[in-house]
Amino acid sequence: MAPTSKRKSASATKPSAETIQPNPSVNWPPLTPLLPSTDLSVTTVVPNQILTISSLWPSKLCTTYTSFLSSLPLTTTPAGPKRGLALRVNDRFQISDPAFAERLWSGTALRELVLGYEKSQNVWGGEMLGLNPNIRVYRYRPGQFFDRHYDDSNDLTFTLPSANPGGEGLPVKAKTTWTMLLYLTDRSTGCVGGETVFYPEAKKKGKGEEPVVCELEVGMVLLHRHGRECMLHEGREVTQGEKWVLRSDICVKR
């Protein structure tokens, strides 16, 4: 399906004040165990568009987090979307937590792998800062899905970590350029369906390329470009089990 002239925007990329908790109040489990960056690598699925990192989180850590996340006050999306937004049916929770975003970025191998993959600012859209502090938790149960949509880029103020323990960080004008999805479940945990599928733009002759299907994989990070260069994509319906995802975005200076 080729995109229409008026692109849909993912409601997940336009969080409202009512759904984001303003202050960190989640006691996240420790990010252990973890594999060293030397045991991991970045895989290019589509150049400059889709990247994956397998086993960024080991299965044991993913199991710990799915158990913990199920205790959070998740809310189910409305039955019908607002005008211009893609239909999404899932349970979610989101919170502004700069400290946890920094742990996800620097406390794992993510930062080293991303920075080592490609130093060109043209790929990431600017000078890399870290992950968006807006942390989103998604749970998809049987029958739930996220229809075809585009993820928007967002402007924000990013606070750089302070060089002094306990000190205030430096605020920097930033924008998001890539979506980060961390999958916590897959077929091995009983989740069937829920693949993230990308649809390349239709060619002039009216025939588009084959869809790019990214299967769920426990502990895998999926990175995809968003904003003006975002590919049309969807989260397919889950038919069995539960699909759990942690979501953030890569931030760069603007």
C-alpha cells in the first residue's frame, strides 16, 4: 500500500500531557545481566533506514522486565483514533525519565554500538545526544495491533548529564530522528504475530518494493529513521501471547 498524499502520524509520537507522568516515579529493575559490546553488532536491514541489534538485552533480563512492566498502570488505547491518526489498539504506559533513558543509552552497549556503526551526522541527522527521556511501554495482546503509519520527529529540550555527581545538566535544543524499539518477547515466549513491517515507497510505474518484515526477537533493538524520511510501517496483529516493547528515540542537536 503506497502512502497517500496526507501522511498519517503515529499517536505514539505525539504524547499528550495527560498520558506522560512528569516526574520519574518508576523503580526500574537493574539492567543486569548484559552482554559486552564485543559480543554484539549492528545489522543493516535497509541502508540508512532500518538497523537491528540482536541480544542487546539477554533473555533473562527481558523476562525480569516483562514481569515488572506488567505491574505498571497501563492504559488501553481508545477504540477509535483521532482524525488523521493511525488506528492502534494496545496497552501502554509512558513516563518522562531522563535517568532511565541515560541508563538505556550509556549503561548498555547501545551507545557504543550506535556511535561505532556510523559516525556521519548525515545518517543520524545531527550530533548524537542520547535517548529521548520519554519512555514508552507497549503491550499487545491477541487481537491488538498498530495500523500503517509514519512516526513524526519531535523537538525537545535535552539535558546533558552533569560532569559533577548531583549537579545540574546542561539543557540543549534537540530533536528526535530515529525510533528505538526494544522487543522483550517473541515466539519463544509464546507471542505469535506482532511483526513490524515496513512498506517502501511505490515506484513511478506503480509497483512498490516488497515489504520488509522484522520478526520479533527477545532482546533485539530495532532502529528506524523517522520524520520526513520515515517509511510507512505497521505493527501486525498479535494472535497469541503478549508482545512487550520498550520505546524511545535517538536525539540529536538542532
